[in-house]
Amino acid sequence: MKMKIDNYEALQELNQIPNIVKTDNDAKLKEETNKFEAIFIKEILDVSIKSNNSLFPKSAGEEIYQSMYNGAISNKMSGHFGFSKLLFNYLKSKEKG
């Protein structure tokens, strides 16, 4: 007697794998576009915040602390300016085409 094997469930699981991969790739792409936006914001902060600031007294490491501060602020601000979303949508449209 031959046993009939139903592959329907296995095929359904296989069909969902690309969606999982796509979602994972989207998340990674969004993370990278946010990182790019953070770099962009940091460059703007580095240029615009060149003044006598009481938070950072004149010292040997002033530039280092200012750069670290700008980096931390830009990482917190990234993903909220719209540049990351614009870049994400552009790259997604290039992926489809």
C-alpha cells in the first residue's frame, strides 16, 4: 500500500520564506538609510555648531567631545528628518525595476 504525502503545508511555509526575507531586508535597508541620515545630520551639526559653547569649555579635547556629542545627537535624530525615508523609497523602487 502506497502512502500519499500531502505537501501542501510544506509548500505554504516555503511560499512565506521570501516574505520573511523581504521583511528582514527591508529592516536592514531602513537601518542603513537611518545610519546614512545620521552621518548627514552630524555633518550639518559639525558645521553649524562651531561657536563658544559653555557646555564644552576650551580644552585639549574640546573638538573630540564636540564631535562625540554631535554623533550622539545625530544618531538620536536620524530616521525623523525624512531623508532616510526618501532614500529608502528610492532604493526600494530601484530594487523592483
